[in-house]
Amino acid sequence: MQFSDKIYVAGHRGLVGSALMRRLEKGGYSNIVTRTHAELDLKDQRAVTEFFAQEKPDHVFLAAAKVGGIVANNTYPADFIYQNLMIQSNVIHAAYSNEVKKLLFLGSSCIYPKFAPQPMKEEHLLTGVLEPTNEPYAVAKIAGIKMCGAYNRQYDTNFMSVMPTNLYGLGDNYDLQNSHVMPALIRKMHEAKIRGDAQVSVWGSGTPRREFLYGDDMADACVFLMENRNANDTGEFVNIGVGEDITIRELAERVAKVVGFHGELVFDSSKPDGTPQKLLDVTHLNKLGWRAKTAMDEGIGKAYQDFMRRYGA
Ligand code: GFB
């Protein structure tokens, strides 16, 4: 990726997309093209085709997606499969048609089977049944990986796919129903502290294990791969994670400490647990030359500061 190259960041206002913008600008890239959702609906094939023909980007970060936590996935399965299939199909095909030099497609660690061996290696894809709460989303993301691979095979394109673990950080979604666990806990604990509540409700049993990667680390990994690696080096796709996980109970305790909530955690068994464990094997990524840098407590602290800046009372 050259400094003069035109880079399209699809989804530049999202958690990963906004981190990509910060990382690219810091890295000296200035020829970046973006469109808001209102300006360009990525589900609209004609609009995407016109946009690519007009802008002719050299590099594409495909970070636009319909995303959400466990309950959002479970409540809006049609939206998750339809929107993601449309967005990624339109962008990947337009990237091929317009001779984009390199594209990076962002997936998710939920592509792996519900009971995949842990830590999950890239080779575990499609070796078992998926977790039902997010199966439609996972199927869309698997289609994205396979689409990039198919275009590389048939058309000799250079489309890479990366599968991040659970992400958190600046610009996250703090909606109490639809968000992921980290932002939900930050908000719940902050509000409980302000109100002086004695308890905070944590969904599920608290026993599922999850791995958390800071959004700016994720962006750094994506730019590293775009700058230094090609689809031939990455294989079908690469996991992006930290290589360590914790239980949801441990996560809640850590967030409570950072936020300063000293009350009790109450586990709500009416809410789903989802996959029992999601830990990525990051050997492949480490061999390609990248590892995560942000310690979890530091990352939670920065996310909390960002929450306070945006919503704080
Ligand atoms: O982050 P999360 O919604 O997604 O939930 P998944 C992780 C775990 O945290 C689950 C528990 O066991 C939840 O029950 N949890 C506890 C909470 N309290 C809360 C809360 O207040 N809010 C939320 N949201 N969870 C998603 C997938 O799975 O992960 C997506 O549905 C995507 O497809 C994403 O892959 C990264 O890790 O279970």
C-alpha cells in the first residue's frame, strides 16, 4: 500500500472503521475515501457499482457490517443475514470489477462451530454446527470468506479475510439491548454507580469464556496485513485476537473495578449464554508478524473514558 494509493474504508464510522481511520491517518495515508450510510447504501448494488466506477479505489477495507450482541443477533436474524450478504457481495464484486489491488474483508470469530476445539484454529472452519443465536450472521461471514477465496482462485484477485475475536473500544455501541457485553457492562455499571444501585444484572450464567481485543489493535493488525502481506501469505483467512480469554464473571469484576462500582453482580439466567468458549488460536497471525499490544485493563479504561466523553454525566 503506497501513500498515494486511494484507500476506501467501508464502515468508517463503526468501531473498527473509525479505528482504521485513526491508524491510517497516523500512518501518513491521506488519500482516503469514505461515504456515510446516508450517502451510499452498500446494500444497493447499483449505487455501489457507480461509486466504485467513479472513485476507483486501489485498496479496500471492508469494515461495514450489520453487527450486534447476542440478543440483537437472536432477535433480528433476517436483518443480520440479509444486510451482511448484500453489503459484502456488492463491495467484493465491485472491487473485482474495478481492479482493486487489495481488499481486506472483516469477519468474526462466530464463524467457528459452537463446540470447536479451543483455541480455535483457522482449519476448524466448517467442522461442526454453529451457535444458533448467531448462525445467520455467521453464515453471511462464512460466505464472505468463501467469496474472497473464490475470486482469488478464479480471477487472481488479492482479497484477504480476517476473523477478529470479540472487539471493544472507542466509538462502541452502548445500547443496553443490542450491544455486546463489554459496552453493556460499562454502561450498566456506570449508571448503577451514579444511581447508587446495590446490584447490576449480568446476562446468562457468567461462565462463558470470551476473548477481547481492543479496536485500535484490530485496526493496527488490518493495516499491518494490508501493508505487508498478500492473500497468498494469509491463506483462506487469519484469526485476529490476543490469545487469552476470561469468563464473563471475571470480565464483569474487571469492569466494576475500572468503573468504580462496588455493588453485587446478579446473573440473569433468562438471557442466553451463547457459545461456551470463544478463544482464537493466533499462531498464524503471530507468524505473519503481528501481536496485540493493549492490556485489557488499559483498554477498558480507555473505553470507559470514551463512554464518559460521549454520554457521561
Ligand atoms: O458480547 P455478546 O453479546 O456476544 O455476549 P457473543 C457475550 C456473553 O456475555 C454472553 C454475556 O454469554 C452474554 O450472555 N452477557 C452478560 C452480556 N451480560 C451481558 C449484557 O449486558 N449484554 C450482552 N450483550 N451480553 C456475539 C455474536 O456473540 O459476538 C455476534 O452474537 C458476534 O455474532 C459477536 O460474533 C462478536 O460473544 O455471545
